[in-house]
Amino acid sequence: MSVYGPVVKIHPVVLASISDSYERRNEGASRVIGTLLGTVDKHSIEVTNCFSVPHNESEDEVAVDMEFAKNMYELHKRVSPTEVIIGWYATGFDITEHSVLIHEYYSREASNPIHLTVDTALQSGKMNIRAYLSAQMGVPGKTVGVMFTPLTVKYIYYDTERIGVDLLQRTREAPNRSKGLTSDLSQVAGAAARVQDMLTTVLAYIEDVLSGKVAADNSVGRFLTDLVNKVPTISPEDFENMLNSNINDLLMVTYLSNLTQAQIALNEKLVLLS
């Protein structure tokens, strides 16, 4: 946990990109580094993207391809102009002397950059992810050192990223460690089943409270009251008509997309034959 400073919010695509760059590292390289991109506000730093930066590291020196980092950032700005450099990452568990030198470079590219460490080697049995802010320390006029202060790290995702995260979770239970994407209707059915399970849990809790098996919790009661008040008042017939209309729209969109794919595939084959 952090002593002070903003909360660092990391998206799954960032962790996937870091893990991929570590797996593709050059032979003999002990770690990989890269630039973190995202947005900054008063209370948080949101890491939405990143890219790896080539570097060579030995016991005595470290060399980073700064020109490559600048060119990559310029390309990223064309696609996502709102994303700025907010710091850098390194795989590994510890902060080394070379990390201080690399951090000095990123201090010229961003105001108070963060440093993210990702334990891709799973030294502690899991992938520890830590974020730091640097602070100057020492006596004025004398040798000045750098102290890295830990920050609070949270994980957030967009709706589109949630699909990939759920798919990765399902591969853990698959015998061959692979899983395909489910259809739209299967996702709707799965979501409806999860809602039904949650409603069953809520009803069981309410029945236990009414029968005296479980002590009533005022905070849970307030949450349930807010939940009930948010449900729109609608008759079963109107709800069924609305649901059927939405399902018909979904089926129409699915049909048109499949028809478009078939048309494109047919056009490609006709071009090859002509």
C-alpha cells in the first residue's frame, strides 16, 4: 500500500503487453523495459497502453535506445493523442542501480513519472505488480539520492477488455488450455444465468433474516432497497415485448454481419478467378 500519492489504475492490455515482451526478449536478457502511456488526474494515474524499448544491460552499464522510444511515442500519438508518457516499466522484483539511471531519462519526458515493476518470473509464487514514485533525498548542497515510494495499484478494464479477461479465466479450466469465443446468444444466456444465481442468493439471505437464522444487516438492507428502487416499473407483457424486440434486433445484426462476411469472401474468390 502507498504512503502517499495517487492511485495507479492498470488495464489488462498493459499487463498482457508486458508479459508478451518478456516472453519475446532477446536471448540472455534478464529483463525488459518499456514506456507506460495513459492519463493523469488529481487523484489517479491510469495506465492504458505501453510499448517495450530495446536496451542492453550489464553489471557496469546500461544502454537504452532512446531514439526508438521517441519514434514509437510519436506513432502512438497519431493513434491516441490523449495518451501521454506517464512513466516506465521493468520486469523483475527489485529496483536496481540501473533503474535510477533509466528513471532520470523518463523524468525529462514526463512530470514525476511512475515506475512499474512486474514480477514475470513469479519469484514469490505470483505476479507481483508494484508502482513507485521517486523522491529526492539527502542534505542540500551534498550528494543527493533517490528514494522510490510505493503507490496503491488497482486493476480496471473497459467492457471490451472484460471479454478477453473472461476468456482467459475460462482457459484455466479447459483441459487443453484453449477456449474459443462464445456467440452473442451464449453470452446473453450466461449473463442471465449469473443474474438468476445472484437473485437466488439474495432471496436465500432475505428468507434467513426473516426466519431469524441470520442477524439483519442495515447496510445490506439499504443496498437491497436501492437495488429495488432502481428496477423500472413495467408490466410483464411490456417487458416481454421489449426483450423480444431487442433479441430480434440482435439476430438481424448477426445475420447482416454474416451475410457481409460471405459477400466479401465470395468477392475475393471471384477476383482470383478473373
